[in-house]
Amino acid sequence: MSIAGAKKRVVIWRLLMGILREVHKLHFDSPLGADLDLLMILGAVVASENEGRPTSASKISNCLEMPRETVRRKMVQLEKLGLLKSSGNGKYEAGPKIRSEHLPKIAKMIREAAAALTR
């Protein structure tokens, strides 16, 4: 393992943790660790949507290796928080709070990480 590679991994992990903390602190009262499953599901939905594919509980269940019913219940919970939006056909996409509150901050974090990775 090279020192340069190790530094890049640190930048990526710090970016990941920063994104998780940013989203978590605005919507949850519990400790970060208690909501990691919700944050992973939310991240999987947003990633899928950014690839042009709104996704379902079944697809997220397969991706995260979690029971489908657990994923479905948590997607409903995220929808009630305004973080996800159901398209009515079992598919979900990012909700209004993600688009308005988080994307600008997360985009800035990603730009800063990208700059650090190219140095």
C-alpha cells in the first residue's frame, strides 16, 4: 500500500462520513449509528436515481443484503421525513428535503474531496 493511496482512502472515507453526518444531523434525534440502515437505504436510492433509474425496495434489498420488508418499511419512514418520494408504482426517488437542503452542501463536500484527490 502506497502512502499516496492511503491518503486518498482517508479523503474518501472522510467524505463518506461527512455526508452521513450532514444528512443525519438535520433529520434524526438519535445517535448516527442507530440510523445507518436508513442512511444506507437513502444513499442507495439517491445513487440509483442519479444513474437515471428510480428504484424499488426489492432492488435496494438485493444491493444492501437486507430483508425486503425491512427496506420497504424504512423507505416509508424516509418518505414520511420528506427524504424520499414514492412514484406510486413501487419506485422511489429523492424527496424534496434532499434536493433543497442537502444537495448543495454535499456537492461542495464532493468538490473539496475531488480537489484533495487530485493534488
